[in-house]
Amino acid sequence: MRAVRVEVELRHKDEPFERLVKRFIKKVKKERIIEEYIDRRYYEKPSLRRKKEARRKKKVLEKLRKKYEQLYD
């Protein structure tokens, strides 16, 4: 497990707290911290882990392909 340090700073002194929290959550999701925690709760065979990751990547690529087709059709 790699150490990840996620922090957000105020952009200006009047920035609302809700916006700060929203940026923090966005960074946490981008770093996949919660997903990694969930994945590590139980042992998973390496072969199943690879299949799961391949399905996730395929899903992301399919989503991007659909988005690309919508833009250029």
C-alpha cells in the first residue's frame, strides 16, 4: 500500500467550507483511496484481481468511446 497525502488549501479566505470539502472528496476519489481500502478488506486471488481490473478498464474505455461518438457524430 502506498502512502497518499491528500490535502486541500483555501484558494481565498472567503471560500465556503462546502466547496473545500467537495474538492477534498474529488481528490480522494481520483486517488482511489476508498476503493483501495474496500479491495484490501479481504484477500483476493491475483487472477481475480486482474480480471476485475480488466473489466474496470474496459468499462472506462467504453464510456469514453460513447462520449467520443456523441461528440463527432
